Amino acid sequence: MQMSSPFLLRALTLVLCDITLITFEMVPKTLAENAGLNAMEIISSLYAEHASGNIKVGINLERGVSEDVSTMNVWDLHVTKFFALKYAADAVCTVLRVDQIIMAKPAGGPSRRDQPAGLEED
């Protein structure tokens, strides 16, 4: 199969987007769990705030709520997002390599003619 196949490129895009979303979701989820908060409630409130256009909303771990982090003087680093995307792409490449290896190996075990002499079945 060609790597430039439109179907393969679309599949890679969808997988990469899904993995990227999961990667970015792990940071607030882990923070909320470590702070003893309900992670699903925090994640859903972050999604709701971001969907309504409040893009500067993050988690206030002291109060256990989502609020505007720019008022708390908390800023996100570009490096964090860069490495999240880098590791998401690495995960996709690893999955594709493993899948390619599995697909390349022939199914089934050795044939009867390949068995050494003296190992006949009774």
C-alpha cells in the first residue's frame, strides 16, 4: 500500500488527532486525580468552558473548580504542547510499525515437512 493513499492519510490524521486529544486530556485529569478531585467533573467543566469561548480556563486545584488562569497569573509553556504532540506522533508511529510487523509475518506454525526426523506424532 502506498503511503500517499488518501485513505491511509485520512486514517493517520484521525488516529493522530485522537491520540493528541487523549494526550492533552491526561494533564488536567492527572492533576485533578492527584488533588483528590473528581477528574471527570473537572474535564467536562473544562470542555464546557472552552466550547463557550473561554479559552483561558484551567483548573484551580485549591478551590477544585475551573476558572480563568490568567487572573491567577498562571501561563502555559509552549514546550509542554510541543512535547505532547511529539510523543503523540511517536505513539502513532510505534503502533503503525507494530501493525506492519504483525501483518508481514505469515500465519500458522511450521508445516509437517519442516519437522526434524524422529518427531512423528503417535
